[in-house]
Amino acid sequence: MIEILTRSAAERVMEIVREELSNAIRHGHARQVMIDVTADTHDTVEVLVTDDGVFAPPAASGLGSSLLDEWCIAWERSRTDTCGTLLHCRVVLDPSFGRTTGAAAQSQPV
């Protein structure tokens, strides 16, 4: 799947996954993390990151939320049935989306 993405789009997806993986380990104390990246349309990629850690709603917006707001058309972080965390987001592949357009998702249900 990564080979069909532009370098910029692949870097966006990897940075989001890297940040969520770091959060799952540092903040959620997760032992297992499952990552699923799927081509959603020609314009977006769906990213699901699920962990078995402890879900805690963010107290304040951090780097991860800022990246999601900037690069996704929609994203949602929620608690799983086993009290872990699920991040579901749709990453925009167009490199002009985000900073240069002022567009932001601001945690909308996916």
C-alpha cells in the first residue's frame, strides 16, 4: 500500500502512527498495539490504531492532536470495549491540505 502513496502522504501516515504508538506506550502503558492502514479513497487513507493500555482522555491538546487536526479530514480517539484506546482517522493525501489551506478536522467522528 505504501508504494502507491506519495512520499509526503506516506510521511504523514507514518508520523501519525509513530505518535500514536508512542502515546500508547508512554501514556497508556500498552503491551500490544494493532495498526491498520487502508486506502480509503484516492484522496484519503484510513488509519486505525488500537491498544490494550489504559484509556485516558487527553487533558490538553498535544502534538498528536495537532497533527490529526492538520492532516486529517476527520479523527476520533475513543475507549475500546477492553478499556484500551482506539484512534480512527482519515488522512488526506493531498500535500497542500493542512497548514497552507488552514483546514483542520478538530476531532470529528469518522
